[in-house]
Amino acid sequence: MAPTDGKLAAPGDHIAYFWGSEREFEATAGFLVAGVSVGEACVLVGHDAANERLLASLERRGLSVRALMQERQLQVASVRSSADGLLLELDERIKECGPSGHAGGPHPRHPGLGKGNSRLAV
């Protein structure tokens, strides 16, 4: 188990998902759908075109991206020209998930963690 923000992540927990192929890109939408369905906060990180394409895929799967973003359950960070800029934007998006840096309800496999579970899709 690995420490994450004072909590432990168990093997198999979904914390981040990186995609490299078209098939993995489509699976990214499923990863985010699974997260929002159990109340986890999700942060999408990518270049603008890929982010827009993934948000459209979420809409096709029946999610209201606008509502998720208004509820701060879904945040989007766009890759810019520098790594420092990306890290600053990512930090801001995570903070926007809620006062503790996260949003969401209890994790189904780890109910003792309560609020504070999140997913990162890159």
C-alpha cells in the first residue's frame, strides 16, 4: 500500500489512468464514468483537442459534463507550454474539487476513507 495525502491506496485502487492508444483513449472515458458513478472527484489532464474529445465521449455515455463541472466533481486541466504551468493548473483543479482538495462520497471498497477519493485521467 502506498501513502496518498495521509491515506492509503490499496492495490487495485483507481487513482490515475494514462492512455497511449485509441483503445486506451476510449477506456479513459469508462475510467472516469466509473469514478463519477461512485462520487469520486475526477481530474482530466491533456491537450485541448483530446480533452474536448473525451468530454464529448462522456456526454455520449449519458453524463452531463456541464453538471459534473458545476458540482466540481469533474475538473479539466489543459497541457500548456511548460511543465511548471501544467503543475500549477493541476494543483488549482484539484483544489477546486472541494475544500479538502477532493469531492465525492465514500469509496465502495474502502468506506472508512469517506470523502476524499479522486481519479486522475491523463
